[in-house]
Amino acid sequence: MRKIFTICVAVFFFGCNDPEISSKHYPYVVMKDVKTSNDGVEFVAEFMDLGDSPITRYGFLWWQGPSMDSTDFYFTEIESNPVAGPFSVNITSDLEKGLRYQVRPFAQNQNSIVLGDVMSFESKGTNPPKLQDFFPKRGKSGDVITISGSNFSLSKTRVEVLLGTDKGILISTDVNEIKFKLPENLSKSGEVPLIVKSGDAILQAEEPFLVEGHQIEDFNPKTGIIGETEIVITGNNFLGTGNKIRFGSYEAIVLEESENEITVRLPYEMRVGVVPVEVEINGQTAIADGVFTVKSRWAKLADFPGTPRLDAFSTVVGDFLYVIGGSTDVYSDEVWRYDFANDSWMRLPNFPGGGRSGGVGFSIGNTIYYGLGVGSTKDFWSYNTITGQWTASYDLGGVQNPISTSIDGIGYLIGSYGEIYSFTEQTGWSYNGRLFFNISTYYDDYFEVAGDPYILDMIINGNTGERTYNVYKVNRSNPIVWEFICNVPFTHKMYSAISFGLNTDFAYIGEGAVEFEEREFIRLNVSTNEWTRIENFQGALLVRSAISFSHNNKGYTAFGLVCSPVSGDCHSSNELWVYDPSIQ
């Protein structure tokens, strides 16, 4: 039996007693019988006359349905020389039980193809196909591969060969053999599964097929931190330059490359998990044995159980975080406490001064001072974290959008015009003077490194709209004296960055961004003014009005507005995340 073919010469249809047969002396072939069984079907036909021109091929055509589709039918050719009288063939593949088929014999000479009459039958089914072997076991684009087996479909439209996800170019299909050619562009190199679809059956070879191309022999290490870990990939047939390396769906940062070794760094925007390692060259990908485990120094903690809010005030006292006020659908007067040891939240009695958004304050010892903000006047209050009692404190008016903190037991407010006020419980508020430049406190943030205070100030150029992030160190003994440290090299330089200080030398600063999918983070050495980009924030896209702080040499961030860069829809977040620099 041979492959299916498409009839492309003149076709003449004759009945069994057509007088044209004698006058033109074409081959005269008639359908005699169809014998069905559970293993297949036997077609029987007869040459009544061979005609006056040698017959070059003959056999049977069959199809499912009432009429033949010239692009979708089955075909088998008989190898023996034709002789007058009956001939038959057994079909053992790709006949579905219960379906009705049509069959007719054919004969072809040098002038034409003659088809016999049509006979209908209902199939009892056939044995399923089997894939035994294939040869050669490896190859490249254009090579021809032969698959051996049994009961393969005889219809090209019902046979498909896959090498992984790549589709082979079918050359021929026979009941015991399929030939195909490897396509021009193979998406994978190395070992891939060889899969045959024959009729409704899907078969996979026991051995993989080896697509010749570049190969990955190994990679080390097998685990690493997002944005930091460097991985060495060894193999062969790499390019001297221009290799693409992916860890899962993320493209790594190539540091060095040669024909046998590539060094990369994990990309900043990755997510934790287990991912494959791939090297792509000219559209063809090699996949390494084994997987890479992606680790992060960020971890998600218990969600805030209250209504998500923006512009809340937060401060750390001992082993607790206190969150007061903020904006939900209304200005909130709620007070919440987070327990670092147990990763749990507790609601405390409400703030007695009324709801407000953007309230500011600081903590001195076991006492929290809180007030001002939108929805208030000029009131300030103290809260004893031991007794849980609120007490009205000294009022302060005329300060717009201040930054608030405490340094060495003294509270400070820095207004948007650079004015600085200090506070003690004994003396109340004192005006300390004014900076020699204005700052944009609404967009700014405050952090400490080894007890030294720093201000992250964003400046917007009124003429060009250009944004600049500046870091200043505040003189602890004279807070109106600030030392310029550096510019922060964010890509987007959007407002509302988050920051915290850790260790003795390092600050961690994350860019504010509404319309971007990633939030860049840098590690700044405040002693040398050198910065290093590290992994992006791992949570939802925290943007405007998040809080950030540090505790026990770990950084934290929570709340904020989460906006989709696709739809533009925004919602307030209730997530709390921790950054632990000790994770390796």
C-alpha cells in the first residue's frame, strides 16, 4: 500500500454496462463486495477488461460521508501487476466503528483514470495504530525521518508528526510507515518528544528525538536571588555574542558569553518559583536538564484586616507597628496595631480627635504623637502605648503637608516651605528655622540609617516637568543643616517613593509609579554614595500613599494604591510585605 494522492487528470464515471467502455476501450473495473470485521474491512473489485493501454496503478478510494471530498479521502494502491478478474485488499487502520463509508475502485493508464461504481458500508472498527520505532534518532532542519509501526492512517489529512511543539512536514503515510521532513525553523534543540497523531490516536515514541543545535550541559548555581545572583551556563554551539537566556518567561541579563559558556544575572522583575533555564539562538531554544529555584528577599505577611486605606500614619514602638487614620471612603479615626512577633493585627480604641487623612506624627519612648492632616484643624494628641490613653497635646497651625519624625527624643515637623519645628512634651513646639531651599514634602519620604536621619526629596521642574530624586542627610544636632548625598537613578522618577534604612550603611529606596508595571528598587550605600539596583518589589503594584518603615534590620511596606497598567482601574491595597536582607 502507498500514500494518498489527489486525482488531477480527467475522471470518467461509468456504470457497469456503459457501452462507451467497449468503443474507447478504457479499463473496465467494477466494485464487487465489502467484507467488514472487527479488525477492519476487505474491499473486493474485478477487472472486467484491462483496456488497450497498460495500467500504471490501481486500487481503492474511500471516504466518510455521502460524497467524496477531493482533499480528504483515503487511498491504497495495489503493488502487483493487474490481471483480468478479481482483486482485493484488507484495510486495518483508521476506520471508526459505526460510521458509514463509501468506497470505489480505480484504475489509471497513461491517458486517464477510471473509477468504478460506489459501494456503501458501515465500519465495525479497526485495530489502533502502534508506533514501533523511528530512524535516524537525531537530525536538523531538512532531514527526512522514517517512522515504523502498524495501522497508521492512510489519509494525509489525518496524520501529523510533532517534535515537541514543532510540526514535521509529512512526505508519505502508509499503514506501516510514515515519512516526514524536519521543518526549516525548529523552535527547540536537544531532546524533544516525537509524537504521531494518526486518526484519533496520539502516540509517543519511547525514545526522544535529538534536534541538532546548541546544547546546555549544566548551569550553576541552581538557586538564586532575584536581580542579584549570577549564573554560569555551560554547553556548546553558543554564539560569541547575541545569545538570549530565559529563566521561565523572563529574559536574563547577559554579562559574558562565549561559544561554550554564558554568564548571566537574574532579571530584576522576576517572581519567586521554580523555572526552566533556556538558551535561544536564532529562534531555536535549548532547555537545560533540571530547573532553577528563584528566591526573593521579599515575603508577604498577614493582610491588614480593616478597610484598605491611603495616607495613613504609622510608627513603630517596641515590637509593634501602630497605624492611625487614613482615607477609606471616609476619613478614618481607626487605630490598629501590628505584632511583628506573631504576624497579627489588632484593632484598638478609636482616635478621639476625629477622622483624618494624611495625619502626621512621631513616637518618643512609649508615647505616640499624632495630629494635623486633612479633616482636622491644628490639633495634636499624645497616646500612651502602655496605658492606651489619648491626651490632647500642644496645637500647631500653619504647616502644610509636613514630614514628621523624632531624633534623639525630640519630635520634628518639616513643612513644604522648608520650615522646621521641634517638639518636646515639656516645652511644646519651637520654630527652628528654615532650609535654604524649598522641598516638596507631599512627595517626599524619610528614613534612618544607623540612627542618622535622611530625607528623600522629589523635585519637579516647573518649566520642563522633569523629576529628580535627591537624598539628603540631616544634621542630628542642627536639623536645618542638610548634606546632599546623591541623586536616585530611577528610570521613571514618579512620585511617592518608599524607603527604609537597614544595617549600618544601606538605605533601600523604591520608585513611585502609577502607570508602570514594575517598581524599581535600589540599595544605596550612604557612606560611599554608591547605589546598586536590586530586585523589584514583589507585591502588587504599590504606588501613591503607601507606608514604609524598618524594624529589627528588616524593611516593610504596606497599603498604597494599586493600579492596572492595562485597564487603569485602581484600588487601595491591604497588603503588608517585609524585605529581609539576610536571606541568601
